[in-house]
Amino acid sequence: MQEFFQDRRNQAMFGGTVLFMFIFPIYFALVPSLVGLDGAGASDSSGTWEVSFTEEMFTQTENSGELGDGDTFDSIFILTEEMIGENRNVASVTIEVSCNDNDDVGFNDGGSGDSDLAGVSGALQDQSASGDCGGGNAFSMTWDIVDGYDGVTYEGEGKMSDISARWSDNESARGDWLVGITADVAEAPFPASIANGDDGQDYDITWTAVVFEVSMEPVLNIADPTTE
Ligand SMILES: [Ca+2]
Ligand SMILES: [Ca+2]
């Protein structure tokens, strides 16, 4: 009988010990988050922030070489995760295509472009554009990856995580950006083309990606005692 009680007491003590082993860690893990002092709360404070942006621009320029009428040149711009970096986002990607038809008079060439974003992350829309070689850009295309991004410092209220999410590119825009450029070469009809001929056109291509990092500094709203 004595052994039985002894046994029960031991069992109860053991059970109680096990119970507290579980309850105490859970209790102490919960308390800080209940009073807002845990790590996640401290690094994700709510408040007023001065939100600013540090930008880096990546550019790539190339020339298509001489293209005949209807010929196509594929221009590829590769935007890698390594270029973007862990804490940065892609604001926009732009391609500008320019040409200057100085081969003949009165029969200006042109060009057109069609994107193929199959190799780019995210649900980005393909674009088409065209224009003529009158100097300046024949055409350009821009993809705004983060809507409303202008790089201008502002004051925002809320949680840091919400502000970061507002400026997130959601991991899109990574990969191989491809635009096929098709030459549209115009020349005088025969026999005027003998004296005023044009058998080709080249195109200057510039890709630009704007990458940025978001910074947040707390704004201290201290009442000015002199106004009271
Ligand atoms: Ca021409
Ligand atoms: Ca030409």
C-alpha cells in the first residue's frame, strides 16, 4: 500500500513537472508579444516614418547593326537577382530605340518592337510599339514594376512591414527581357532609287532598370511648448 501511494505521489510530481515544463516556456513566449515587447513587435513598430529611397540604375546599350526591310533583331536584357540584391526592389524597366535614317531623302525609315516576357518573373504584360527614324527615339516601352513609385521622400504612417510591402516588387521583373525589333526600310521606287537608294537601317537600343532600397526613419512629433 505504501509503495502504491509512493508511486502515485511520484506520478503526480512527475506529471506536474512535465506540465510546468510545457506551460512556462509557452507563458514566457506569449507575454512579450501580449505587451508588444517581442522582437517582431520591436522591428515592426507602428508610427510615423520618413520614407526615403536609394536608387541604382542599370543600363545596357547596343546597336542592332544594319537591318534590311523586314529583318528582326532580338535585343535581350538580363536582370538578375544578384544585380537587384536582397533588400532591393525593381521600380521599372525601360527600352528606348532610336534610329536616324540618313541614307536617302524623303523616304524615312521606321521600326517596331514586340516584347516577349516569357523569361521574366511575375505577370507582366507584353507591349508593342513603333515609330519612325526622324531622330530621337523611334519608340520606347516602360514597365512600371512598383505602381506609383517616384523615388520621392514622404511621411507615412503605419507598420514598417506594411510600408515595405507597399514598395515591394513581389519578386517580379527577374530574368531575360526580350524585345524583337523589326526594321521598316523605305526607299524611293525604281528608277529614282538608283540615285536616292536605301537598303538598310541600324537601331540604337538602350535598356534601363531602376532598382531601389527603402529606408524608414521615425518621425518624432514633439509638441512645441512655445505655441501653447
Ligand atoms: Ca529610307
Ligand atoms: Ca536607312
